[in-house]
Amino acid sequence: MIIFSGWGILAIVPPGIGYGLGMLLGVAIGGESSTKAFVIASIGLMIGSVGDWYLGNWFNKIRPAAQMDQAVAARRQQLQQLVSSGQYYRGPGYPMPTSMQDAQNQADAQLAAEAAGAHARIGNRHTLFFIPMQYWAYIGAGLGAVLLIVYLFFQ
């Protein structure tokens, strides 16, 4: 049973494509049962694993950060509208703003606190077997290196 979250299942695609293309190239060069085919396939697995690094970073780091920046910009605009209309009040337990500048300062502090809390929670939502996608690059490259050693020295 494969356990994944988000698009984590895609972590098997780049190494699989690399291994498959390497096997096709190896069969074309050296024949079906040749050691060359398996050596080139293991090199293809290692090269394909690099794709996991970039794919995982995009899914788990780059895209969530961009979405968070958009959300913070929208929240900034919302707070700015409240401040400019004179309706800003942070809530119970906080003092009422006494001036527009005070309201602006409180809104800025609130936005900073909300953004810091939100940035701490983003990232690594796309996993395969509870391992973030980008770290499968190391696992795939390690597996490719082990297979390369086995095919070169123990066949």
C-alpha cells in the first residue's frame, strides 16, 4: 500500500522515466541482457532523481510561498481598507486605536503576526511514505548508485 499526501505520488515519476529511458538506450546500445543496459538504466535512475528535487521544491517550497505572499497581500489590502475607513479594531484584549497612525501601527503589527504564523505552517505537504518529495531525490540517487555498483562489480 502506497501512502502519500498531496501530489507526493509523483515522486516516483521522474526516476521511473529516467530508469525507463536509460533501459531503452542501454538495450539499443548493448542488447537486452547486457550489463550495459542495466548500467545505463541505473545512471538514468540517478539523473531522473534530480527531477524529484526540483519537483518537490516547487510543490513544497516555491508554490506555497508564492500563494502565501498573495494571501498576505490580500490581507494587507483588507486591513488597509479597515484602517482608512476608520473601522479598524484588532479585537478584545487590544486597545482601541486613538488615531489613524495608531490604527495603522496596530494593523501592521497584526499583519506581521499573522504572516509569521502562516509562513511557519507552509511547506512539505506533498509526501510519499511521509517523506517530502524533494528528499526522494536522495533516495533515488542512492538506489541508482547501489544498482550501478552491483551491475558493474557483481555481474
